[in-house]
Amino acid sequence: MVIRSQERVGTAVLLAALFACGRPSPAPAPAKTSDPTAMNTQRDTPPAEVRPARPKYLAAVENNEAEARLVLVEAAAGKKTALAPLAADVRWLAWTPDGSWLLYLTGQRLRASTVTSGQDALLAEGVSAQASSPFAVSPDNRLIAVVAGSDILLAPVNALPSFRPSIKAKMPAGCGLVDLCWSPTGNSVLVLCYPAPGTESSQLLWIEAATGKMRVLPPSAVKRLLGWRPSGQLVMVRDGPAFDEAALFSPDGSVLPWGPPREPGEVFILAYAPARDLVLEVTASEDAGDPVNTYLSPFGDHAIRPWLHRYPRLTDLKFSPGGTWAAFADRGPYGAGEMPGGNIYIVETGSEDAQLVIRGTPGVRTYSSPTIRP
């Protein structure tokens, strides 16, 4: 796969800056090379296997016919505790890295709730609920990045429940938020929007967290930002010949496909699990009630692996921080017209031994958006 020369130059500038300030200093910088064979030698070394601890808590949305509310669920016992008042539309849950605050959307309002003191506060309004990542917390637990209207806001986590943006920047005119992704150490944040002014392509923005200085890259075919590999490459989703495909941006600006070409079909690239170096793919129609087939895709020329095919109606699958575990909702017992979600399970990434956490009641109550607490 190749990219236009102008796009390659812009990408190289961005990634060189990101790698200069975004990686931990003790780690040596990866060797720069334009030889794909040399890069393949580095990428085929799997990360060290670490047996992950079973999650203790997760947050979820409890749905009834009229309203929804946030709940904290004890994974072992299924015991739940309400975290926030009832609301009509609760979605997009994300914990701060230290697990002290849970951020979420109600409509277009970003709110934060804490387990320890029961506080729940409004942080920002005008947040797009259609984005892949409407907001993101830096991995060092310092800053929240959110796009509210046309403003890109960075605010300190330690000021919560107050929301006091220290950095403000402007989105390009007419370019709607698609995704947010922090650099590995939180020194900068990538913002992906669409369409770039005067084009039908996406726009990548790079913002320094300390100064708010923004660099605008040339328009590209990037559609999602999935995260960073342990080796330092940025995992993205791009337009492929027939459907979306995962790809890597490397420090030298080169782009490598994630794996071999797939057969034409409805393929959706959903997430990346860095601890396992796996991309989550789903094949399904765009009909919400149709069954789905879930796969884990290793990097390189290895075959994709079927995963959780005993749950053809799973939804809301989300990896834990690091990607060693995942949580999902199973809609198996529920009708197509019922409330979102279903019964909540957790499963170690790659395992078929999914464990029931909490069960809903068809026609009465479901659980959705399960999010494992760090």
C-alpha cells in the first residue's frame, strides 16, 4: 500500500514529532527504514505473555423502557450500585486511567461521575455523540480532550468535578469530529475530522498538550484512530479497495497493511488490543438485528481467528485498558425491537470462556455499554 507523496511527507513530520515527545525516554527509538521486509522482522515478535488479573468492577448502562442510568457492577457477584441519576440517553462510557472518575454522554452533554463520593457533574455541552471517540483521557491521567461544537478543549483531570480548559483550539470549518487519540505519554493528541475543507477526505490534526499548538496534515483516507502498538506504530483504519482495512503508520511515514487482503464483504474494524497486538474485526450486515461474526486479527501474514461465535448477537464489545480482557452485551434472549444491550459478560481476550456478570429481563431491563474499570 502506498500513499501520495504529499501525504507521506505530512505523515512523516507528524509521526517524527510524536515519537520524539510521546514515547518513554528509556526506550530506544525504533530504527527508521523504508524496507518493508526489515519492518516485518520487527513486527513478527509477539509481546511478552502476561496472565491478566480478572476485572473486579465494570460500569454499564441499565436500561428500562423510559430511562437509563449508570451502574457500577461487581464482576464476581453481579452486585450493582447506581452511580448517576436517571437520564433519557446515556452512552459512551470511559474511565479515567486511575479509575476514580467515569466520563459519559447524555445526549450531547459530557458528564463525570465518581464512585468514591457520589459526585456527578456536567463538564461540557455540544459534544458529538456520533464520533467514534467523542472524548479521551490522556494515558498519564492529566488531561481530558473533548470537542464541543467547533472547539477542541483540553482540561485537567485533577480539577474535576470542575471543568477548566487550559488549552483551546478550533476545528477546521465544516469538519466534523470522527476520532480522538492521545500519544503514548500524553504529550499530544490527534484529532481526526471529516470532511477536510473543500475535499471528500479526512483531516488529521496534531495538538501539543502543553502549548495548544496545532499542525494540520494534508487530507487523507484515514477513517479511524485505533491506538499505538507497543513497538510505537500508530494503528489506523483506512479505505481499502473493497472495504475498510487496518493499517500502520510508522515513524518514517510509511504505511503498512495490517494483514493480507480480505475477501470482499461487510467488514468492520472496531478496536485494537495492544497487550495482545490484535485488531478486532466484525463481519455483519448493517442491520442491527442480524447475526455478527467476530474475529481477532494478528499483525502480518497470520490468519484471522474466529472469536466468540457462540454469541452471534453480541454487541457493545469493548476492551479493557491494555486489551487483556473485554466486556460485551449478549442480545441472544432479547427481541430485535427491545431496548439496547442485553446480558453482560466478560472474557479474556482470545478466550472462549465468557463469564456472565449480570443478567437483564426481556421486556423489562437490559444492560449496555459495559466498560471495565482500570
